Amino acid sequence: MSFFKRLEGVFVSPKSTFAALAEKPVWVDVLVVLLIAVAVYSLAVMPYARAEQYQMMKDSAKLKEKMGEGPFNEYIRKYAAPPTTWDYVQSAGIGPAFVFVGLLLQASILMLLGRFVSSLGAFKQILSSLVHASLVNIVFGNAVRLVLAVTRKSVMQVSTGLAVFFPKMEVTSTAYIVLGQVDFFQLWMFGILAFGLSAAFKISTRKALFISYTLWVLKALANIGMALFGMSFLR
């Protein structure tokens, strides 16, 4: 199946597309698309993200108390200044690197979960399915988030999850962080991923859905934990 047929198939005919990927797993070309998309998104939202980080840290008495006034003022000064070339390089590089490592880790977890129900399925098949399914969230989802971020001139106030139904909720609250993890693009992504897992492990779609959404739950819990840990320094 050609590159463009696979891109189209993920959205139009996921079942047959992932069945074809299980027969002949490929992923490098689509991975490149994902990494470029992440880099573009990171660079596009960086001005809004820096401004919001500066505002949050500047207003955090707890962070100032922990760091001391001198180091605190020096730390936040860099966020008040215009971004440097190195800031842009970091923004374009860290995001894609994080996504690449994350995909490898998630594929490994899927392999482990799959082994409880099947002795079939190769890592390359699982990684291929995961990379292609990620087009939904990383390309389509981030495109929607970018439009919302530019419109609102904010990254923190952008949500494509359940938090979108609570516009007056404080974005740093635990409830907002939790609701934000129930993301519609993530749910879509892990739903179609089940077709790939079913074809690779030779299991029923129901079992594949259970494995896929188990990973989603684990990922959501990890993201919630990291977000709450980060907020603990500010509030």
C-alpha cells in the first residue's frame, strides 16, 4: 500500500488499512510526517506557551519562596525576554524526540499486554499500527488545537477533551487536568489502533480494544501525574 493510500486509509478505511499494515508493516515515512508535525506545532505555539509560563511563574509565591527572590527573578527573566535561536532549536527538537521515545515505549507496552492473550504479533507490526494511528492525534488533532491556540492566543486554555465543556474551570485545577485527558482525538486514535492490534495478534476486535484502551488509561494516568507534579511547584 502506497504512502498516500495509507494516509487516506487511516481516516477513511482503517480496518482494511491496518490489516494491510499487519501483512507488510512499514512506518518510517509516516513517522517522519509525525515528527515534522510535532516540530511545526511546537514552534507555532511557543510564543503563547512562553507567555503563559512566564505569567504562571511570576504569580507563584510558592515557587518564589522555594527558589529565593534572587534566583527566582533570574529564572523568570528568560521567559520575559524574546526567545533566542537556541530556544527555537530546543522547541523544534525536544517535542519530536519525546514523541519518538513515547511511541517506542507505548509499542513495547502494547507488546507486553498482547502477550497475555496471544503468542503472535511482532514489534514491527505493533509499532507500524501505532505510528499510523497517531496521525489522528498528532496531525489532525494538533491542527485543530493550533487553530484554537491562535484564535485564543493561548495553549493552556485549549482543550479537545471533556474540559472543553467547562470553559470557566480553572485550567490549573486538578479537575481540568483530569478532564483534559479524556481527549476526543486520543479516543479516536486508540479506537482505530485496535484494528491493527487485532490483525497483528490475531485476536478479536473486542480484545484488541481492551488492550488499546488499557494503554490509553495508563497514558492518561501518567500525564495526569506529571501535570499535577509540575503544578505542585506553582500552587
